Amino acid sequence: MGLKENILTRSIYVFHLSSGSCNNCDIEILDCLTPRFDLERFGIVLVGSIKHADVLLCTGSANKMTVPVIKRLYEQMPKPGFVIAYGACGSSRGLFKDSYNTGAPLDEIIPVDAYIPGCPPKPEATIGALVKLIGKIKAKKGAK
Amino acid sequence: MSDRATIPIGPYHPLQEEPEFWKLIVEGEKVVDVDVRIGYNHRGIEKLSESKSFDQSIFLVERICGICSSSHPIACCEAIEDICGIEVPERARFIRTITQELERIHSHLLWIGLAGHFLGYNTVFMWSWKYREPICDIMETVTGNRQNYAMHKVGGVRRDIEREHVSYILTRLDEFLKQTDMLKGAVLDDPVLHARLKGIGVLTREAAIDYSALGPTARASDVDIDVRRDHPYAAYDRVKFNVITQKEGDVFAKAVVRILELYESASIIRQCLDKMQEGPIDSKPKDIPPGEGIGVAEAPRGEVFHYVKSDGTNSPVRHKIRAPTYMNFPTFRETVIGETVSDATIIMAAIDPCYCCTERMVVVDGSNKELLKAQDLIRLSQEKTKKIRDKFGIK
Amino acid sequence: MTVDNLLQKISERFGDRILASDARSAKRLYVDIYPKDIVDIARYLFKELGLRFNIASGVDDFDGIEILYHFSYDPSGVIVTVRAILKDKDNPHIDTITTVTRSAWWIEREIHELFGVEFDGSEDTRPLLLPDDWPKGVWPLRKNFVVPKRDSRKS
């Protein structure tokens, strides 16, 4: 059980990238930080620079102009790092898979560790996903 | 010779990092020129629509922009209905109007929050986003989802508003109005905000007309246009409302227009719920004959325009979509030249760009070296507000 | 002005420079013109009659590339669409209307890169939406540009 999985069970610094999304997912992510859902009480903090991030949270269908940006940011993320593909677009390009301007799905550009499906995923789904993820990692730790 | 430098203004969304888009060229602190390059959100939707059926394109256009998730489908449905004069039943018209106005409220609240963040009023940000939640709850109750409602179809709406939901909506609207009063007082009567925002980023009436500016951006510059009144659609000709305009054209005027529109929207929703009668919600059209149609709707940011051409098959031959920010964005060039770098983010925000239309601003120096990032520009903006607060002796 | 008033004014001013007209409904007017007349008619509608420029749209049709210019008369809710057909698909070009209104700045750039139409006299023909490495001479919104359907799990 590596360092990578370990970081998710403490305070998590998340860097949010939108690679060509309709912004519904981005708004729902920001919503998670507002008083009603308040992710910050779990120690989850959005950071402004990839160099401080543990997790890269990527929304959007990775259109061709953003592909080099995604790769560059992934390289700059301090390792071990974790990548979460957020929303239908992040997971598989969603409705936009047949467009001339969307390239590959995110997991063919950078390695993805988790997917949160939905269009957009509700804040409850995001919190549920993170809790599930943390639970799974702790269970793995306990089984060793 | 003064030192000309280009400054990258980071993303409009404070928490995103994406490559350059708007280039601001500065001399010292003042912006002297602006250049733009977009495309980071270009998903080829118009071409995609040609390979979808008419019904499927409604779902596609919902996802053009998260916040105009009701305006685009309504305009698209209207364009298709315009091809052959499909009539929409009365009850469906009222339901369309209600979803439009709810969307307007939640979009303006979102804007107030973000503008607050850029100015350093993080309480306003948290407050207004918290008060957005009851509106999202109403949306979820009525349509089944907080965003991306899948409510509209050609010829009507997909789902009805149940009778038991009506009193729920009215109660939450009442709560919302009380909170809006507080927000209005806090924002519009604050002397710091007057000093910070008045006279900044002025868009003259002539420029607003020349750039065909839309929505609150135009109305704040004394251009009296509103699709709801001028090209009535859904049930807007069956309700009474005021079109809010301001004369100054500065950032403060744009804020006033949006805040006062919140009250109009609440009033329209009440009138709709009151006037709505029982009846069908779908006229169930069968085929779309060859022809062309145009549909327009008033999104929170301005007019949304859809043109659809049909050849009698089940897919559009051509589907042209124009979002309001497409016309408003170029006015940024007009309003930011001559202003200081610390005001650039709030001037951009005042147009209320759809994030997905916005992308980002960048300022680089003569050798293309990044001078300031997004966070730096937001920080500059927040610092300027703090200086004004100190001058007023407010903590 | 109603749709009939607008049609009458346009017909009186432009006479047989109007190829065809169609008052399709109380709120929609379609007017066909020669491409060479676009600046004059745009100036008349925008500056003299005070219509608002909505947007322009291109259509790749059998006859040629159609450019539709949509103008809005807000006081009575009428939309006037001016259609110009560029018959030479290998070299479609039309005068820019940015001299009449700056609001056509972006849409002309967009139609240029998505359809390959040249806007004569335009000061800014840089691409707006497509990536810098997009192949030259490939115009996505033309009918001969076909995007193959993809398997959703492969690129």
C-alpha cells in the first residue's frame, strides 16, 4: 500500500482543471465548498497551483487545444499524485465523443485513478465518491 | 519610450488553470491593448448536431453552457417549432417561463458570489452561493436535477409541475426574497463598493450598440432591449414585468441591473404559478418538414440565438448557435483599455461571461514571459478593495 | 415597423437588387441578395433603420455557400435574414461588414475558419476557435468533412 493511497486518508489538496467543459461540473465542485456541503471540514482544499496538489480533478472532454495543457500539468504535479476524472465528459467525453475537436478520452492522455460519473455529478455524489475512495483505501490498509 | 509589457490575466474562474486566451498589453499599470484567442472550449457542437436527431440535439445544446441550461433548449425548440409553426400548449408555455426565471435567479446569484470573491468579499461569495441552494432545490423538485434539466422538447415540455410542488416553490421564493433584500442592502448601499466599482469599465451606449451587446451588459449602458419583451416567447406576453436599465454603463450599473432583475424574476414566477391552468403540456409534433427556423430566448447573460435548417429528414441540415457572451465578450476590449490591471478581473466579470465561453486571460511581456497569473490579478483586485476600505476606516 | 413595412422599405431602397423576398410569418422576413450588395444593405439595416446585428451563419448547400446575416428589429420583434449565396465553392469570398458594425468581427473569423470563406477587406482573419495545428484547407462545417463515429472506449 503505497504513499499514493496514503495521502487520500489525510488532508487532500485538490487542483481543479477544466479541459473544455460546459462548466456545470465546475460549478458543482465549487458548490461542494460552500456552507451547505462544506467539503473543507473533511480537510479537502482547492489549491491554486498544481505544484501544491495531491489530486488533479479534471472536468471536461479534453478538446484538442487543452491536451498539451493536461499533459504539462500532470508532469508538474508532485508525485505520488492522484487523478480523478470528473463527470461524464471527464470519464469518456460524454456526448462529445464524436466531435471533430475532442481528442482522446482523458484516461488515454494521462493515467486516471478514479471516475465520478454524472452530468453533472451532484455534490452528494462527489462527497460519496470521496468517502468511498477513502474507505476502500483504509480497508486495503487494514487487510495488510 | 515607456515600457510596454503584456500581462497574462489568468482564468476567470479563480481555481482553473488554462493557457492564454486574452492578452493584455500594459504600460506600467494601465492597459493599452487587448488581444484574444479562444478555442479551449470549442467542442464542435454545431457539427455534432447535424449527426443527431432533432430530439437529441435538445439534449446536446443543454450542455453548451451549464448556467444557460434552460435558455439554449428553449431557443432550440423554438427554432424547430418556427420551421412549421408548431403551437406550444398554454401550460407548457408557463412551465418554460418558470424554468427560465429560476435559471436567471440562480445565475445572477452565482455571479454576485464570484464578483464578491474577486473584490475580496468572501462572505458575499459564501452567502450568495448558500442562498442559491434553495433555488437548486426547487429545480431538483420540479425537473429532477439541479443542473441540466432535460425539461424541454419540441412542442412543449417533458414533465409537469405537480400541484403539491406549487406551495413548496412559493414558500422558498418568499424566503429567497427576504435574503435578496439583505444582499441588496449589503451590496448596493456599501460606500466601499461605490468607490470601487463606479466609473470603472464604462461601456458607452454607442459602443454597446456598435458591438450589439446583449443582456445586462447592454441594459446597464442604457440600451433598452430584452428578448422577453421584444420577441415574446413562452408565456412572457401573459405576465407583467419591468425591464431594468441603468445609464452609467460601469461595473456598478451592471451589478444593479442584475440584483434588481432578481425581484422581477420572482414576480414572474409567482404570476405564472397563479395563471397556469390545467391542460396538456405537449403538442406531440410528428415530422419536421423542410424549411428553416429561428428561435431566440433571454438567457441570464443576454439573447441566445438558434437557427435550424431542415430538409425533411430527422436531423438538422444546419444548426447555428450563438450564445450571448459571443457578442458581449468583444466589449471587454472597449471597457478595459485605459483601466488599471487591478480592475481587469472585475471588468471581465461584469460581462458575466459563461465560464465555458470565458476561458482565460493572459498577460505576457514582450518576450512572452508570464508576468502575472490569475491568482495575482485577483489578489491585486482584492488589495485595491482593501485600500479603499482602509480609507473609509472600515475593517 | 411590421414585417410588411420592413419589406416595403427594403424593396423601395434596393429595387431589383433584391433577388427574392419571403415574409414567412409576422415575425420572420427572408431577403435574398447578390453578395456584392451586402455592405450596402447591412449599412441600411444597421445604421438607417436601426436594426441590431444578431449574428451571421454559413450553410454549405448544393448551390454554393450560403451566408445568412440575421438582423433584429426589437421594437416589433421581427428578425430580418439577408441571404447571399457564394456560388464558387473553391474560392468563396464576400466583403466584410466590419466597416458597418464591429459586432461582425468574431463571426467573420469563425466563418472563415469553419467554411473557408474569405472576407474581403477584413483586418483580422486569424483563426478564432480551431487549434493552431489544424490542417489548412480543411473546413469542418463543410459537408464533405465527415467525422467518423468512434467507439466510446477508443480514441
